[in-house]
Amino acid sequence: MKRLLTLAVALFMASPALAQDMVVNGIHIMHPYITAPAPGAMSGAAYLSVANEGTTADRFDAVETSIAMMAALHNTEFGADGIARMYELPPVPLAVGETVSFAPGGAHIMLMMLTGELKVGEKVPMTLSFKNAGDIVVEFEVMPFDPNAPAMSH
């Protein structure tokens, strides 16, 4: 029973829901996390939800980080063959009261040409740039690799 309780606490503590939530200049950042890439992978993906709780429309323009040589807003679409393919998104508009989710199998932050290994549990800073809210530095927690995540192809 003690082992089960310890495991339950560990799983709860590793939940993306515990990642840093914050509100800056009317932009609410929720549950930012990165799934640890497969060993030896040169790319990864980060996820979060972004809500505009301000009084004017905004736009999510870009991402910068030192953990990858390139970071971009991407989307995933599944073709008739069942294979997921990604493409770069233009800046993402955020109407007042709107929430946009970046989640596995859909929109995400693509991290290309990783500059080092991402270790589960570490927190990685990224700068999210918004048209009106400005630059917001957010810590993304690295979560365990999910071998059941959809396969993706560029």
C-alpha cells in the first residue's frame, strides 16, 4: 500500500498541470511543458494553453529559447494515410476571452536542432512574444517521453 501511495504521489507531482501558470499583461499561460524527446532525437515539442484575459485582442507571434537552434509555432495534420505532418503556423491571433491550446497531435511549439539533452523534471525557460503583451519568459517543465504519442513527419 505504501508503494502504491508513493507511486500515486510521484505521478501527481509529474503532472503537466503542476507546471508554472502565470498571468502577464492580460495573457494567461497555463500548463507549459515539454515532452522529453526520444533518446538521440534532434527535435522536440512544447505544449501549453494561452488565454487572453486582457481587454484588447493580441497575437502570439514567436518563441525563443536557448535549448534549440530554432523554435517555431507548428501545427500537426493527419493525412488520409494516417501519417501526421507538421507545418509552421503564422502568428496566432488571440481575441479577448479566447483560449488557444497547444497540445499533442495539434498545435505545438516545435524545438528543432536541440542544443542538449532535455532531462525529465528540469525547467527550461522560453520567451514567448506577443504583439501587445510583449515578451513573457515562461519555464516549461520537461515531462517523460510518451512512446504512444502520434508519430510526426516534416
